[in-house]
Amino acid sequence: MAAETTGVIHDLGYQHYQGERLGRAHIVRTLTWYSLRSAFGLGRGAKAKIIPFTALGLMCLPAIVSTVITAEGGHRAFAYDTYSFPLRLIVMTIFIAAQAPELVSRDLRHRVLPLYFARPLQRSDYPLAKLAALVTACLVMLDVPLLLLYVGTISSAHGGAAVWAQTRALVPGLAIGLLWAVVLAAIGLALASLSGRRAYATGAVAVTFFLSATLSEILINIAGDPTSAGARVGGLFSPFYLLDGVRQWLGGTSPGPAGPPGDFGPGYGVALLALLAAAVAGLVARYRKADVA
């Protein structure tokens, strides 16, 4: 007759957690801060910092040049609201193409999203935290150079009136930088989230940004007259030209890469809002299920 067996529960002495339960808001803040650090390679090796800090250095270079010019008695070399459009286009494309996949592709590839969503975290919290981090990183890239340009300019200014004039010119430039950061980060992150393979995600962002900008530039050049309807329609095909068109429509006086949108101004505004809404909605929808692959 088989002997009767019974199970035994051993007390291994593990202590129960008695600390404060920080909850959902703390998780979102922590995820945002961690993602922001990742966007600049902080907390990782030197290799991870090469692209973001090189890009930031390139963005600050025109401000440094302008500071030297104003120190020698010249005028500010770049406008706050346009800064250096070609440099911004190239550097921001490279930065977002390289760093947006850093924020989302690794989690997708290693399938760790169910671990995030096992916590008190809503399905929309994860992508929105990542978006907030990338927007902040892009804002650093776009507005820190403007602040350097401002400091370099007022250091050579004479009188309070000159400083006040520079301050009034700076504020719209900072606002335009914020608009660029929100729109480009949303589009870049939505594209990067489509693949867990970093190379594919990087390619999707870079190709979309570069090809759309090239298409707009070709159409504007074909039209010839920057104030023609053809040139204004051409500007609708790239987020960069859309952003500059909206800037001019909202009252920007500095000349941009294309002529002012004129009667197409409201269309530029609607198109930009629709593009932003589609990017954010697509990003959130991508993470609607915890088992996204």
C-alpha cells in the first residue's frame, strides 16, 4: 500500500514589501525620464552618445558663429524663427531616425511590453511617455541653439531696448521650436514603432523625412515662382515645409525655404494638425494590445 504523501510549505524568510505603492503616475514619470536619458545615450557607453551629442553640437554651431560675428561688431547672422533651415532638416532627420528606434524598437524586438503592461499602466501611457521623452529631446536639439544665439547676441547688445528687442524676437522662435519638436517626434516615433528591427525603423524614418522633403523641394523648384499655387501645393508634401508654411501663416516675417503660403495658409494649418493627429493616433493604436510583436 502506497504511503500517503503531503505537501510542505517552507518559510524561506522573504520579507513582504512594506513601502509606499507609487502607482501609475510614478511609473509614467520614470518611463519618460528613462526614455529621455536613452535618447541622449546617458547611462550607456560612449558609442551611444556619439550621434545625439554630435547632432547637438552641429545644431549649436551656427549660434557659435553668430556669437563671434556679433562680438566683432556685426549683426546676428541667423533669425530665431528659421535659424538654419537646411541644417535643421538634415540634423533633425538624422537625430530622430537614430534615436526614435532606440526608444521603442528594443522593447518590441525583445517582446517585453507585456511586462510593462502587467503593472498599473494604461495601454496609452507607454507610447505617450515615449512621445513626451522624444519631444523633450527634440526640444533640446532645437531650442538650446536658439538660447545660445540669444545669449551671444545680447552679450554684444547696447542698452535695454536692444536686449528687449532680442527677447521679443526669441520667444516666437522658441515656440516654433516646440512645434517642430512635437510634430517631428510624433511622426518619427509612429514610424519607428512599426518594426522591432532597429535598422528597418531607422530606414523608415530617414526615407520618409528625406524623400518627402526632396519631393516638396522638386515641386517648388518646378513651379518656379514661390508664390504660385504649384509651389504652395508642393510645400504640403513634407512635414518640414508644412512647419515652415504654418510659421509664415502665423505671422513669421523671416523668409523661409519657400514663399509664404498666402491663401493656402489655413490649408497648411489643417494639414499639419491632421498629420500630427494621425501620427499620435497611429502610435497609440500600435500599443493597444499588450502582445504587440
